[in-house]
Amino acid sequence: MCVTCGCGEAGDQGVRVTALGEHEHEQVHGHPHAHPAVDTLVLEERVLARNDHLAEHVRAWLAVRRILAVNLMSSPGSGKTSLLERTVAHLAPTREVCVIEGDQETTYDAERIQRAGARAVQVNTGAGCHLDAGMVQRALEALAPDAGSLLFVENVGNLVCPALFDVGEHAKVVVISVTEGDDKPLKYPHMFRAADLVVVNKTDLLPYVDFDVDALTQRARSLHPGVTVLPLSVRTGDGTDDWYAWLDRLASTHDTPREGAVHGAAVRP
Ligand code: MG
């Protein structure tokens, strides 16, 4: 839990939002720190309640612009950015795609997305181990996505804190690679309980590792009954059609408000 590790208390101090190709600007907003005597549980509830409030504003802002937002979460190195690069290359000819990249440091991933053909903004969280709704709010101001676009949020790589923070997305996707082990749902239940989709990446490596896709599926479904599990290989492209089909289904079931309401909601409360 973020309050336990301390990053939930940090507010957005030191968080840096970088819109590539534009003037880099640092936004630092201090928040009063909780009194040290405040009980951890109360602090945890306060942090999450504030986040949930901001997340609803983000969702309202996205809704009037008919923007569908997907929050990608995983361990570092499972292939989130590679999946997005492939997805951008596939979808960009037919629909507007943009990406908010979250990492503690560097703009590497936003640069990769930009090279793949989509606009991207990098959020560097400093010591923080997750993106929150306030960071996404500020990233959206920098990104200014077109109405009707598909927005991906690539969260900071870990299977713990990102699961707890609503960033205003419409769907949460967890990516797990076959090199990580099929026991991860049981070790990180919050993540797999929260996920609307489980992507199993690097299936081209299955002959070389002890990873049982059926066991992973059964464990994920013990936490989230019926959750869809999509094995694929970003490297070879096997299974990626199922991923695109899942995105299409999500877009088709997404509630789209009427045209012309685009200026109706402010990104900030
Ligand atoms: Mg990445």
C-alpha cells in the first residue's frame, strides 16, 4: 500500500510532466503533509478519497470528448511499452491514439511511442511508484488529446500500488510476461482483482520457461471470476489480433456522450 511505502504521502511534489517536442516544464505543487500522528488507515482513506474525486473529474473530462482510456499496469520489463508500440503502429492509420507514459525517471518510453507514430507525454514520478489521477489530469492538459481518440496510460512498473489508484480510466489491463511466473496472481491479488483484462506476453518464450498459462488463468479467475486472459507475443505478433479485438469491443461498449458537449467539463475540479 502506498501509504505504507510512503509515496502516497508525497502528494505530487517533484512530479515532472514532459510534453515531447515542447518546452519542458516542471510542475511542483506542495500539499500539506499529514501530521505524523495520523493513523495510517485514516491517511490511506484520505489519499484514496482525494484520488477518487480527481479520477471522476478526469473521467468526466474524457467522456465529453468521447476519449476511451485504458490503464496498462505490470512489472517492469513485461512489455507494456512494446505492446503499445505495436498497437500504435497497428491502429494509428485508422484512429487517433495517444499515450501518457509513467516512469520514475527518463523520457525513454514517451520517445519510443512518439517514434511509433503517436503523441505521448511523459510523467516522471521521482520517488513515486504509481500514477494517480492528479498526475493524469496534468498530463492531459499537456497532451490535449483529440476528441474521439484512444488514450493509453502506461503506469509505473510494479504490481502493487498502481492497482489501488483510479486514474479516470475506463479499463485496467495487467500485462504479465511468461518469464515472471504463473504464481503472480496469488502474490499480488489486488492487481489481478482490479484488472479487466490479463495479457500474458512473451508466449514465444513458453518452450524455455516453466510457465503454465492454464494455471495462471485459473489463479487470475479465482480472484476475478471470468476475467479474460489473452496470451500473445508482442515480438512475433501471435495473439495480438485478439488484443485489437478486445480494444474494439471495449470501444463499442463505451458510453459515448453526444457530439457538441466537448467543452462542457473542466479537467480540474
Ligand atoms: Mg515502459
